[in-house]
Amino acid sequence: MLSSCSRTPQQNPPEQFDMKKLLNDLYLNEDPDLNYTRNDLYVKRLEESVKKGNQDEKLALAIQLMSAGREQEAIMLFYEFSAQNLPNGAKASGPFGLNVLKWAAIAHFRLGETNNCRDYHNQSSCIMPLNNEAQHIDKEGAKVALMLYAKILQENPNTPLAKWMLNLSAMAIGNYPDNVAKEWYVNFEKFRDTIETFPVFSDVAQGLGINKPGHFGGAIVEDFNNDGLLDLFDTDNPLNSDVRLFIRQPDGSFKNMTDSAGLQGITGGTNAMQTDFNNDGHTDIFITRGGWLGDGGNQPESLLRNNGDGTFTDITASAGLLQFSPSQTAVWADLDNDGYLDLIVGYETGNLDAIDNPNWKDKNPKHATKVYRNNGNETFIDVTSTSGLDVTEWVKGVVALDYNKDAKQDIYLSIFNGENRLFQNTSTEGNISFKDVSATAGIQQPIFSFPTVAADFNNDGWPDIFVAGYHVNQDEIPKEYYDDIEPIYPSYTYINQKNGTFIAEPSFMLPQSIMAMSINAGDLDNDGFVDLYLGTGAGMLTSLFQNIMLKNVEGKRWADVTSTSRTGHLQKCHGIAMADLDRDGDLDMYVELGGLFFGDYFWNALFESNLTDKASWISLKLTGEQSNKPAIGANIIIAYIEQGRTKSITRAVSTGGSYGASPFEQHIGLGKAESILSVKITWPSGKQSEATNLALNKYYSWNENDESPALEKIKALPLAPAENTGENEHHHHH
């Protein structure tokens, strides 16, 4: 294997490329016909058209005003339009009248949400079920929405989404469930597990000054300045919104260091993940852009090199990674085991208008998923054509796992509107190659899927796969909450059969559609089994489904503990990162919230765990030398004694799921362990290390060249309020 210093840096880098100027130019030249999230531009166009006398465009203008966050203006226009075109008092008869009422209702609900979350935002805002603190103080918007949804249902009783929104409106003003008509009642708690216990979480983001409003994007928790404290990074999809870097301070607060880090002007980002691509010990950042937008998403990625002095430099072009294609997912892994992290970027061949067209692939420009080999000199080479990973699909999730335990990182792809794919890694050092084993592995369902994660769910030592079912049209999903029907878009838990195949384990099947856009995994109750948190939603403003917490019950099934944990946030959720931020021995969660459309913004959440039954745990931070520096792909086996019996747990070093990035540091719950017998590491280089008699409930760091880990003297660091929360606003460029 090559050591981290066995290659010389590039001597003559290409001429400096100005990513900041490129991103700003792209924003200034965006076309709303291509980027449908630019509702502000649609509004300008439609306003001009209406001024010229095109009165039939008033409804379209009202819809775009609402999507642009100008709800009050939209409502006035809806009523003006209704008075002119619905002489029967806006009676919801026929598809036209129903459509107008539907838009007016959601505009009122959105106005209520905006007013209350902006003016009365607190740690309970939008967390289901809505308690007294979360209910609207300014009730007008939700009250009118309730009345309009009732009118829709009186004329059209079989409108599932209207039932859902009526119940949400009733809950927002404190009228749920007692004042909801029996025939319209939706049981939001239908799938709740009332047996299993779980820690309660509290959203403390507001006091920390890190939760200013934003749109969808990625989230990372990592130690970016090597001071032993975990920092926060997030992206915001619009190309006029800066990324944000919050550095943890010794007093427990976070300080916005975006500008001083040189990141002002690095804008946009559908997702983000950390890496150390040059093995210098400083954590770098990779950002994807353009997901869901088809031709409107021909935006570049960004590779941000951590310079080790508190600043970052965008080296995308000089690194050979400049590509203009829509993407929302990528993964870093040492694919050829040469000691350097390689990169796979999942690109999207797809368009929302073509979903129901059987020839949809022929109707869209092709964007092939890319495989980049790390040259070891801060450059990459595109080896897609010779890699055998030949995918031109609508790729929404990419994860790495060693599914066959041959010490090579295999690749699983979640594909929207197509069969999912598994590629066996057949690489040799210096040569990346894959074999498509999808058909024999049994992992191709569901046809419509989005986020995915690989982990050992049943603690048998072999990695399994969870892939979430998903569709952008969610109008029928509420039926699952009031009718006894099978999930319309099921999710699958694939259990590794240790012979190259997987089985969709029936005991892990969920009774409902999750509609997840994001996912991450971690042992949130320290019981020794990996749990899941899933962020839900879609672009449409009526896509308001609570995010879902799934407890892993002894490796046998999932229990929905969303309400128990108080993590059922109603707003659209994307990047999810789990980490022991306050160093008290349990995992907290940094959650990036906000929607796709221009006006569909929300405040990020930081869910602090209030785990009372601490159980046992250990934290390990591995550092590679012959292996890649963050030791991605390293295999950890812990043998321990629990109630007189010897047990073992296997974990692989990664940042977690395909949407959101947890630290390289591995927090591993050990249940009721009384002592640790041994910890064995198989490094990506092939080297094996073992230590015995490590202490429970401690933090350790382990260098590949050291025989045993070092005990870190880490003390609890409570999450302290920021002195000046006003400094943390997004920067907007135009």
C-alpha cells in the first residue's frame, strides 16, 4: 500500500478557476422554464403578462406568488380570480373549482405557518403531534384553511390530501381530534409503536444561533479545525445562498466562520459530505448541485480543500472534477485500496414531467454516473468508461459497503424510476473495476426510491441495506392513515445472506410509506443496534409528512418511535448528521430543513438527546497512515461481556447514509455491556490491529501505526447559547 506521503504534490496546477464567479453568473442567468424553483422569476414574468391584459394567467400568478413566499398577495389574487370565474361562491364543483379552492387553502395554511414560525418560533414548532407550544398563536391562516378544506371535502369526500391538510389545520389551532368530523378524521399516530421506549430529543438550534431559515441542502458534523470539537456545515440549494460553517467554541457555543474561512460566494448545494482526499489530516468538503432539476440542474460540484489554517479553497477545476450535470448524491471510498479516497458521483438522467412516460429515458439528456480515481496529487482521473460501473439513470443515492467481506468497497445505487443496482468491486491497486451483480443479489426494488444506507442491522457481522421508497406525487399517501391498505411506496430492508445475496426481510417491512428524502443511521439509544432517522417531503407545498424515527428492536424489526422521541418534524428534511456533540455519551442530530421552492424555507434543527438510560458505549476515531487518512472502510469488531455472555458488534467507518454526513469518529452503543474484551480493526490497507481491556464509556483515538488506541481526555461540553445570534444569517448574492 502507498503511504500518505509517498506521492508528490502537483507541480504546475492549472490556472486558477473562479468558482464563485461561475456560481454567481449561473444564478444571474437562471431560466425559470428550466429551474422551476425560481418562483420569483416566474412571478415577474406573469405579472408582466397580467398587466398586458392576460387575465387568464391570474391563477398561475397566484400559485407562483404563494410558492415564492408571498402568501398574502397570492390569497388576494385567488379571491379576485374566484369572484371573476366561480360565480357560485367558489363552490368546489368540478375539477376547475376544486383546483382553485385547493390552492387557496394551501395559501392560507402556508400564511399561518409563515407567520407563526417567523414570529413565534420555538423548539416545539412544527414537531408532531403539535403540543400547546407548537400550536399557532396567530390562528387566522389555519382557521381559513380548515374551512376551505371542509368545503372541498363536502363536495369531493374522496380527496385524501384534503383530509390530511384539514386535520393538520385543526391540530394547528387546537381543534384536533375532537372537532374533526368522523368521516374526515386522519389518525396521525396510526403507525406509532406504543411499546418501545426511546430517548426524547429537544430542538435547541434556536438558542445556538445556527437555525436561520434556508432551503433544502446537505448537513455535515465534523471536526474541521482539529481542535477535538465537532463543528457544523450546511448548504442551501439556491445559487445565491452561501454555504455555512459553524466552528464549535471552547465555551460550547458555535461561531459562524463562513466568511473568515473564505467560503462567502460558495453558494448552493443539494448535498454535502466530508473527505480527506489528499491525506493531509485536514477534513475537506464535497458539494453536489442541481438535483431534481433536469436541464436546469447543469451546475458544477465543488471540492473544497481544507488549507489547515481555517480557510478552504475551491479546487474543483484543477482537481479535474468540473462537471455540469444534476446531482444530489456522491460517496468517497478507497476503491482500489491504494491509500487514497476515490469518488463516485451519482448523476440524474430524468425529468419530473416524464415520470409516467414509458420512454422517459429517451426524452432526457443523458448524465452518466461518474467514477473518479484519485491520482494522489490533488487531481482525479475519470475512469468511468473502463470501470464497469455503467449507469445512466436517475441516481438518488450512493453508498459504499463491503457486502461480500473481501476487503473491497462495493457500491449500491438507489435509482428513482428504475431498478436499483449493486456493483461488486473487482479492483486491483491502481485499476478500478466493478461487476454488476444486481440481478443475482436481489436488491433491485423498489422501482421508485431515494435515500439509502448500509449498516449491520442484525449484528451478524455482515452489512445490510435499507432503501426508502419514494415518489414525488404523494396525494394518495394519506389513505394509509385512515384505510387498511399496503404501503403505496414501500421501503425495503435487505438483510445480507452472506452468500452474495440479500433478502427483503419481512419482519423489517414497514406498514406505511415513509416518503423519505434523507436518511442516516446511528445507535441513538446505545442499545447496540443501529437506528434510523428519515427526513420526508417533496417539492409540493402540501407535502407535509412528519419525519420518522425508527428504533431497531434487537435486530428483528423497526419500531416507529417518532412521537416518543419528539423528532417528528413536519417540515421537509434533507441533510441528517448524527454525532455526540455535547460529549455526554449519546448521539444528537443536526438536521437541515427547508423545501425546494423559492418561498418554502425553514429553520434548521439541532436535536439534543435526553437519553436517561445511558447504557454503555465507546467512541473510536481512527487515523489511517498506509490507509486513507480518515480510515473510511475500516472494519471494527468489538467483543464484550453483557450479563455474563460474550457478544460482538461490527461497524464500518463511514459518514452514514446517502443524504447527510456524520463524523468519521464512530460512536458505538454497547447496550448493557459490563466490560470490553477486545477491539479489532481491519484497516483498508489490510493491516489488522487489536486492543484488549479498553474502558467503557470513553473516547479513544487510534492511529494505524500504533499498536493500541490512546485514551482521549474529553469532558462533557454542553450546547451553549450564542452571544450574538444575529450574525448567522444566510448571505444572499445577486
